Amino acid sequence: MTLRLDPGLEAELRLAAEEDHRSVHQTVVLAVETYLALRETAEVRADPEALRALAEARQAVQEGSVIYGTGAVRDLLKERQAS
């Protein structure tokens, strides 16, 4: 992929890369990853159903009704099958 930048933006990019002790390539990759993550966050925040699900998950964690690990899941399934 070829990236053509305005000379001023390219100079800022090179300066940022140097300050962060990264290559220009690494700095561009990080910038793109950050941009995509921000877009995804904006999409989630715009989705009321996703926000509701996140709130429910947060509440479940606070209440301690979250299980971890395959063993715990198997035990929970056995309990549900027994009842």
C-alpha cells in the first residue's frame, strides 16, 4: 500500500515516530488501529441494544454472577440438567 501525505502531515508523522522511538510504519499502523478502535467504540455507543447488554454484563460482574473457566461452565450445565 502506498500512502501519500501532505508534506506538513508527513513531517508531523516522522516527528511523532521519532519521539515515540518507533518507525514511521509502526506509527502509521498504530494510528490506523486507534482510528478503527474509535470507530468501533462509536458504533457501540450508538447502539442502544449493545449498551443495554454491556450494562447487564457489568451488573452481573458486580453481583458476582459470572463464572470463569471450562470446569465452572461444565459444573453449571450439570446443575441445570439435574434440576
